[in-house]
Amino acid sequence: MYAYILRRLTLAVAVAGMALSPALLSAAPAQAATANPGAVTAATAQWQKSIAHTTEQGAGCYQASYPSLSWHAVACVAAPEIPFAPAASHAAAAHAAPQTVGDGTDYSAVVSGLITKATGTFTNVSSGITEKGAVDGSGSQVSNSFSLQLNSQFFTGSPACSGASSPSSCQAWQQFVYTFNGGSTGEIFMQYWLIDYNASCPSGWYSYSPDCYTNSSATEVSAVTAKQLATVNLTGTAASGGNDAVSLSIGSGTAVTVTNKDTKIDLATNWNTAEWGVYGDGGGSAANFGSGSTIEAQTSLTDTASGAPSCVEEGFTGETNNLKLTSTPALGTESSPTMATEQTNGTSGTASCATAAG
């Protein structure tokens, strides 16, 4: 578990969208938001944005701590052999609202070009929010057992489908995942799927009949609590001919990242849709929030097109939560193309989403 870094804030840094100077940050100590895990200082919030734009040194696993803007190599660990399975229908599907989020019921951000980077955050998180779920998707309910998932759409044409019984019917899918391991830490990694493969899985892939799945390496991170959701940034990137990466930063001042070759399923040349949210901890399970809970999931995109993304009522993950899609307030000025969707298990209105151009 990475230690939280505590400092007192004497100088505010609030120039949105600009990278922070490490020298300036060192000269202006800031207290990370450990006293109130649902809060984050202006300096650490800006650091989270900046570290997400800092390139790591090739394939592997890395860690960074506020205020440094450098990644340092750390040991990778094996990702858990747990399926974060596709929606039961094996097709993104809209369902008549109101229904709880997941297993095909969700809003996803769609662009006309290709996504190179997507970042998921949460706003309007209920004060005192709590959650319980099953660790690894099975067993008894424990506090703060959930996954964070940033998912691509299902797509055809991946070279990884060449060995399928019907390559043209096989669909590839990539997930950028945080999962809780039942202790004081969790892991982040990428999970890859070959849906409707209908043949012996390739070497190193697990069978989930009729599908196959496998993982990148993983790295450990301090376990995220429900109260910290408002301080979390989960970023996925895809680079054709290079490395894809998943990064998680927490407002307390820690960040981790894992990279792997894009050629695993060739996401970069196909990624045009992103689904983001908090769901059960694998195995098709549910994240169960305390009564009266509300969160707003926001997806910010870097893509090859311009303008606001389209907001489409479709979802891809088979995991769920106990929140319903509800009316989403309009977004203000955003620094990048953004989609937002509000979810609640309190009084809900007509489901809607909001988008904004960067």
C-alpha cells in the first residue's frame, strides 16, 4: 500500500489545464485530503490532471506521488483471474428506464473519430456515501468492494479474432479496470475479451464459453473507498503501434499506471465509444450503495474529431450497481469533450445525459 503524503497548503495553484511546475509545488506545500477523503485540494486536483498527461517509460508498471510529475518503475503483479464479463446479451443494449445501471443499461460517449484517451471522474457524490459488494464477485458483502471500469465498445476486425470459429462474428473488447482485492489494496490492469470466439482460446487466454479473456499485468494501489469516489481519476489511453495504458490517481496524492502493447487486440484503430462507471467487483456482481446515494459519472475524451461526443443509451459491462439513471444537469464549460450521466437510488427523474465540447 502506498503511503499518503501529507503537506499543508500555503499557495493555491489554480491555472486550469496547465502542467504544474515541480519546483513550484515543492515550494508550496499542500495538505492532501486525508482528513476528508471526499475532498481534494486545488493543487492535488491539478497534479492529477498533469500526471495523467505525463508519459511513462515504456511497458511495465509505475507509481507517482504528489507533487512529483515523474513515474517510477514498480514491480508488476499478476492481475486477478476474475472475469469482468460483457453484458449478458453480448450486445450493447438499451433497456426501458428506470433500471439499475449495468448489464447493458448505461449511457456511453460516442465520437465520430477515434478516441486516444478517456478519463473517468465522479462529481455530485452524496455526502457520507457508502457501498457494499462481494469481493471478486462472490461471497459475503463487504464495504468498498466495487470495480471502476472504463470500457471500449465491442468491435469486429481485430487480428486477435483470426483463430475464432467465425472471425467475422468475433468481437474484441478492452476494459481499463480498478478492482478491490479484499484487503487494504486493490489492483489496476487492462482486461481483454474475444466475444463469440467459439474455439479453443489462444495461449494465455482464459475460456468463458463461448468467449475468451486475458489480462495485462497489474499493479497495486491503495484501496479506494466510496467516500473517495469524488477524488478519483481513471484514465485509459490507446496508441497505435505503441502501448495502451491504464492510470489511476487518487486525491490523497498517489497515482499508478500499467502499460501493455496495443497489438493485444488493436484497440487504437477501433476505439470510438467509452462507457465509464462504478460497478460490482467482477463476476457479474453488483455494487450496492446505501440508500439515498447519488453520483454523476463524467467521461472526458481526447479524440481525432472535434465537438461534443454523442450520448448513446447503451452499455457493455455485465457488472451492475443499484443506482438508476436519472435526469442529468447541463454541463458548463469543459476543457475537453465530455459526457455526464447522473445516477441515484433516491428519487429519480426522467433519465438523461449531458454533453459538452471542449
